Amino acid sequence: MLLRACKRPLPDHIELQADGMPLRIRLRADPRARRYLLRLPSDYSGPILTVPRGGDLERAERFARQHIGWLLERMDARPDHVPLLPGNIIPLRGQDHRIVPTGKLRGLVEPVRMDDGHPELLVPGAEEHMPRKLTTWLKGQAKADLSAAVTLHAAKIGKPVKAISIRDTKSRWGSCASNGSLSFSWRLILAPPEILDYVAAHEVAHLREMNHSARFWRICEELAPHTRQARAWLKENGQRLHGYG
């Protein structure tokens, strides 16, 4: 009686040649997946290939090679990554600000407008700590703006909000739990205020309708008449916001 050969475990990644350069693709086994799936996460962590139950390394590599052209096109079209370091420009409430070190070890992040009208973000501390310090400050600004918007919209529909949390979500700008807790991406503070306001209204509308029915969208548009424009803006510009930090 022949024994079935043991299938080799999947490595954590494969490396292919693309335009003469090595391209690393992470592998993720998913027993619930029905097919191979190649995607490019918005967090700039690199491409991921989902391998379904019963899949193997050989077929995964073949699938990746068949779709390498698509992947390279997506990577070329993706906005550049912008670290939160001195001299770089990031948006704050939709307006570009240049990151400028204060030269002081202590102090608070401060947005200022220079005499030439160009906004700056003054950030204290050593350069290696500036990304963390600026991210913490941006999250605080997002929490303040979203809390104000949520409070306003929730009062309009007479629904209580249990809690508001700020996270770095990759696939959603916001979410609403059945217990009334709302969660938002801190990156909304980078977008124009009306975009943040729409997302706040969207999640508040879920306090009344936990679905995306026609009734839900009516409530959403009553709270944020600019809903359609904001959705279009996020579809066109949302990926760019994930390139910061």
C-alpha cells in the first residue's frame, strides 16, 4: 500500500523576478478561500497571495507569474509612500503642511501658517521620535474632530453613542458595533473636513439602520447632504491617505 506523500508546508513568501528586479510576495494560507487571490494592501506592506485549501507552492507561484503584469501596474499607479519626517509634506484637514522640526526636545506639535502663507507643522523632539510623536498628535486631532461630528449627528437622530475609538484600519474608514460603539481611521484627519463629517454621519446613521438599505442612505444624506460627493472623493483619493506615515 502506497503512502501519500506529505505536502510541503507553504513558506511565508515567494520571490519572483519582475523587470529584472526581485519582487517579494507574501503567502497567506486560508482554508476558507475558494481560489487564489493576489492583492496589494493599502498599507504599503507589499503584495499578498492568498492560497486556498488544497493549494500548493507550485500553483501559487504559477498564479503569481500569470498576474505579475497586473500587479506591477497596480504598484506603479499607487501613490508614493510619505514618511512623517522633516521636510515632507502631509495634508491636515485637506491642506498641505510641511513637517518642520522645532529643534527643541520638549513641547507640543503645533500647526502654523508662515508669512508666505505656507502652512507648517512644528514638531519637537529628536528626528527618530518625530513620526511617533506626530502620529499621536494626528490621532488626537482626529478624535476631537470626529467626536464633535458624531455628537452633532447623533443628536439629530436621537441615538446615543456608547464610545468612539480611533484606529489605523486598512479596509474601512469607520465602523459601527451593535452596542453603539463607533470606530474610525485616524487618517480621516488628513482629508478635507467635509469628508470626515460624511464618515461620521455614515456611522451614526448605522445606529438606526445596521445595513446599507435605501432607508439607511436616506438618513445618511439627511445628516450629510454631501454624501455622494464625499464617497466619490474617498474612492478617488482614499488610497493616497494610506501612504502617509
